[in-house]
Amino acid sequence: MSAKYIAKSAGIASRLLGGEMMIMSAVDSTFFTLNPVATVIWQAADGRTPLAEIVSQRVCAEFEIDFDTAHRDAEDFVEELSSHGILLVSERPFPEPSASPTEAA
């Protein structure tokens, strides 16, 4: 199994309301309300942490679930959101965004 890295697409809007993450794609206006497990994955999608690490260190640590089940469910979740362009998926870490000149000062 190769490593899978996930990052949030720039073309989305998200907001945490009452413990639920709401996400909408600007591309096709698809709207998702994430459950607590999916919210943890979404919040950890930094493009540099492998999905398996997110599952083992965040999902399995916060919820009573075994790694294999959690990883399988996470893969399904990532596939669903990536099919709408909400999550980006790569076999290598995404490059860190470069700071704008005003941020670097």
C-alpha cells in the first residue's frame, strides 16, 4: 500500500458550526455535512501528513475504532470528496504554500 496524502482544495468553503463541519464546493455547489470522524480527517488534511498517520494518530486515538476499519472508511471518505474536487490526493506530500511578501516580513 502506497502512502496517500490529502489536502483541501482551494475552491471550497468550510465552516465548523455546532461541532459539525460544513463544506461546499465552489465548482459544482456540492454540499457536505461531516460527521465527527470525517471532521477530524478534514481538519488534519494538511497535504504533508500521510492518511494512514492521520487515521492512526487522530481517528483511532479519539474514537474507539480499529485501524483497519478506520482506514478503509477514511479511504472511502477521501475518494468521495476527491471525486467532487474538494480534497486533493497525491502519493507524495504536497509542497508547502509559499508565503506572500507581506507574510514573510
